[in-house]
Amino acid sequence: MRAAYVAGTFDTKSRELFFLRQCIERLGLRVVTVDLSTSGKPSTASVHPREVARHHPKGESAVFSGDRGSATAAMGLAFEAFLRTRRDLGGLISAGGSGGTSMATQGMRALPIGVPKLMVSTMASGDTRPYVGPSDICMMYSVTDVQGINRISESVLSNAANALAGMVAHPASVSAVTRPAIGLTMFGVTTPCVQAVTRRLEDDWDCLVFHATGVGGQSMEKLADSGLLAGAIDVSTTEVADEIAGGVLSAGPDRLDVFARHALPYVGSCGALDMVNFGAWETVPERFRARNLYRHNTTVTLMRTTADECRAIGEFIAAKLNAMRGPVRFLIPEGGVSAIDRPGQPFHDPEADRALFAALEAGFRPGPNRQLKRLPLHINDEAFADALVEAWREVSRAAPGARRA
């Protein structure tokens, strides 16, 4: 029987973590406790911290270094490697403050999508992106500090334990969908395009659409890395603009690298590369206040990319395309890359677009099954959706075994 794992720093949180274990065991599940302490104190958990630490690439000495900051980071890495070796793990729960949350969620992020993972944390009522990332981690705010069992912590921890036990005891049924899955990236200003592509493909493909908000691109690529996608129609590469120009929705410098690791068919485009994202109007950095800004809504402000930024974006994407191992098609919509990049709209800037397209074309290395195409269409034109669909059919046919994903 698969076990529920309870992990955390048992040197400081043993009472709370054993409370979680007791709650889960009362429901009839087997529990494995894993100690992530870096203090070197004796442990009463099922798995001693030194056993976890041995999974660090440099051994346990890298964890028990005496420096709290580096020890915590090293234990998180060791825990991630440790979890990859477990064959009886049915779900994972933890409770802690910032340090415990950092270590536990690093391990959680390494687990496949669908494996139950729940973090009770003092950090959950805030920016949880560093902890959750592209994974399906459930974050529950502890309300009080994770320090002792009182009327509040008892209620919160009991709910958390019951939730984890329910997920382990009653796993989600296997989807009846047998169509191979593909990832598509969408932004509000490219929605018509992605919806049109999905309509044309959904009878044959399970179309998974990801909101290109930084973590959206990361989520799509995590699934690709896990072997859960047959390929991608990456309409909205906008996260690259945020990476290059300093916006808040970057997916990081590793965006697109998954297609260099796996020979998956890839169709891409320039969706929303005309914009960089910030929060509410008053959050736009002072150095950008004189730029072409657009209030998308009360919480999102967009900034038009310049010709220089567009050149850098094009060079970045071209380099990534050149490293891809599978069949590639990249389609350039010469009539505009977003709903607000067309004549009469606030981000219509032909000079900047030309700089983007020229950099892509100059940097791209074509091959027998690697093509870059310029089309005299706007990204949201029905004809552009048709072109993306045809490109997908070409690359999917050219990738043996892709439909088995």
C-alpha cells in the first residue's frame, strides 16, 4: 500500500509533524516520517536526516556544513533526490516556516503532476510562486505559527491531514481521454488565435492551454519534460519579452530549453512579443514611466517593446530554435503579434516588429525539417490559425512516435 509521507524539520516541529502523522494513521493509512533537520540532533523520524542528506550529489557533508543558509539549500536538493528513489510514496505533506517550506516544496516540485502534495506554511498567505512553481502543490496558510498544538493549529493541521489522506486513499481516476496531449500557450491578446487552433485540432488531440504568465510556460515545459506532451504549439512566446526587458511574467532564461532535451515536434510564433508586463500602474519602475504604456486592467500594465528589445528577443528565440532536436516550424505574423498590435491600436509599431522579424530570420538555421515562415497575416486572423494547424500536422507526422505520448 502506498504511504503518506510526512516531512519536515523534526528538531523544531516534531510535535506538529507527529500530530499530522497521528491524524493520517487514524484514517487507516501507512505513514513514513522524513526528517529534514540540519542541526545534527537525534531524530525520531522513520527516515533520519543523514539518510536524506546522503542523496546530495556531494554527500551528507554538503548538508551538514554548519551554515544554516547553505545547509537548508543543500537539504532541499538532497530531499528532491531522495524522493525520486521512493517507490511507495502515495502523497507528501509538510508543515513549517520559511526554511521548512523551502526544503519541503523543493521535493514536492520534483514529484509528478497528480501526486498529492500539501504544504501547511506560514508563508502561504503571500507570494507562493517560489514554492509552488509549475507544480500542483496545495498551499495552506497555518494562521498561527507552526509552533505547538493549540485550538487554531489543531484545526488547520487536522484539515490538512484529512485532505492529504483523502487524496491518497481516493486517487483521481485515470482520464478516459486517449488522444495524445499537446501544449498551447495563450495570452489575452492572442486568445482568438489559440481558440481557433484548438477548435481545429481537438477531435484528434487533447489540447492543453497554458496562460503565458511565466509559470504557465514553465508548467507546459514541466509536462513536456515528464513525457506527458506529444509536442507544443507555442503561439504566445511573450514570456521571453519579460525575460529580456525586465517584466514580471518571465519564465526564466531556460524557456524553450526542454525542446533541446527532448526531440518533440514544435510549432512556435511571436504571440504578444510586443509587450512587457507589470502590475498596477503605480508599480511600473520609474525608468519605464516615459515608455508607451497601456492599462490592460486595474492590476496589469503593459509596456510596448522597443526595436532594440525586439532584436534581442528575436536573437534569444532564434538561438533556442536552433538548439531544438525535433521538427520545428516557426511562423511570423507580419500583420501584428497581438490584438493591440495592428493599425489604430496602441502597440502598433511596424519598426519594432520589423526588428523582431529580421532578428529571428537572421539567426534561424533552417534545415530539412526546420522551417521559419513569414506570413502577411495578423496573429488573430483565421488564416493564421489555419497555417499553425497545417504546420502542426507537418511536424507531428515528421516525429515518429509523437502520437504515442
